[in-house]
Amino acid sequence: MNTDHLFDELCYQLKVTPSQRGEAHIACPSCQHEVVAGQTHFSFSERGGYCFACSYHAGLRELWRVLVGGQPPKETLPRKIARRPARPKANFAQWEPESLVTRYEHHPARFGLWWDYAPTLEPETIAAYRLGVGILPKGSSKCFHERLIVPLIVDGTVVGMRTRSLGCDCGANWLSPLGSRMILYNGRRLEASSDLGNCDGERPVRDNVLFITENPIDALLLEQKYAHVCAVATLGVSMWRETWTPLVKAAKPLVTIVAYDNDWAGNVTAEHREAITTAWRGKANRAWAPMPEQGNKLVERLQSAGIRTELFPWGQDPSMPIGADLGDLLRNPLTSTV
């Protein structure tokens, strides 16, 4: 079968409309990341499919077997599949982000809603990092509900946002509005740079423990709780940039700990590989496939650069559920150690 016919037939079977560029965005058949504004992790075209969250990839025939079932037909009539109109590029500045963040900071239930999510988050931390609550600008996201707002700030300028669901069913707990620039959150701990943002006060990395987390609030909770810890957040397991590696080395931490979430893509160790595998295969309608272990890969990358690096030992605590993050340890007021 001609691949363009197979692509059109697959779009027809899945009831998806490809973009003008000939790309169809759907939930990843491996990690199940859904399509939300700023979260289009998986797409397929005539050349096959790829997920930027877990690196799952497959050709059209394999996608047919996984998503439709069985073997693709050998012959089919060409289908005329309509293309979505091209979405104009978002200009984050057009929303006056500074004014938005100020408004989010003045939400009447700001502190209470943040404490519902992270009970140990101190008022001084909420204020210093300008954490807020609000609805994202119209057209910037598929979510129209109030969310917890984490501004991404570089040199005093709001360049983006990372937002956390307050319980709505909009497809992703964490998402960013269109046009947001992804940075190394709290990365100013390492050095001043255009992609290293936020950071309140001085805290030297040299001879301290450096944590690398996914979640920006995990980084804040760590620094809030431990005076000898510095923490940054990549905002995703696949977001590490090679330019950050020499900055970590130059900062000379005592040890660097990669503390991504307790799942296959984040952290998987020999001690709990079987448990994670079983949990992923047990998900309903999930086409499970081994994914790159991004936490392990980052550890190896930093170690190869001569940086003393360890993986956070999730496997030593069997009580922590698969999918837990570092914040699940730190958000509990009764937790005394990491």
C-alpha cells in the first residue's frame, strides 16, 4: 500500500485530522501523554510516529497494529482527508505576562489552594517565586479552568509558565500555555544565562548537594527544607540540554542526584524494574513498550562528564507507589527525611 494512502486510512480509522504539515497528534500509545496545548508529545506522519516525552517510535504499519489492530489492508482506495488550518504562532508577550502574573498573585484563595497541593510550602516561598492561581489566556491552552501558576522568569522577565491542574479533566496535570519558553527552573543556582531562570537569594552549589527534578515545586520544597541542598527542575524528563552539563560541572556540587518521578521514563532501578513493568502493563488499553530510562541516561551523561552523580533510590522504598514524585515525600508535613 502506498504510505500516503496508509497514512490517510490510519487518520480515518482513528478519527483524527492532520495539520497542514501532514502531522496527526494523538495520545502516545506507549506513555499515554495526551494532546493538550503545549503538550503535543506524540505525532505521526507518512514517515511514522515519534513521542518526544518517552522516545517511543514506530512506522505506520506498526502503529496500525497497535492502534487499530491486526494487519493493515494491502489495498485501499485513496481517501481525501481534510487538513487542519495552520495555527498561528503564539506570541507570549501579547498576553502581557507580567500583568497576568500580578493578577494570579492576587487571587483571593492563592495560599489555600497552594497549600492543598503542597501543605509544607511556606508563604515566603510562594511570595518569592510569585506562585499564583488563575485561568490561562483564551487561546493559549485547551484548559479553561483555574490552575496553579508557576511563572518562568529570566532576568526579571516572565518568559513562560508551568501550570498544575486543580482537578479538572483536561488531559495533563502539568502544562504550559502556548509560547512559553522552557527553561531550567531555578537554574540561576548554576549561572546567569538566557535559559536559566528564577532563583531567590544566594545559595552556592559548590560543595552542596544538587538535586535535578522534573517538577519546579519539588525543587522549591527541597531548598526550603534543606539548607545544604540546591535544586533545579528540567520541567520534563527529556528536556535536558547539553549546554547545562558543563555548568553543573563548573558549579562543583558535592554530589548531583537525579530525582525524576518514580516511573520507567524517570527513574527505574534494578530493585523495582519488575514492579514498574507490571504496573505499566496493567494499564487498561495501554500498548506498553520499554521506554528510554531518561533518569538513568542523565546520570550516565553527567558521570561521563566527570560529575559525581547518583540516581534517587526509589527502589529502596517499596511503599512509594509507581508514578510518585519527590514532592510526594516532601509535601507530607510528617516527612522528616528525603
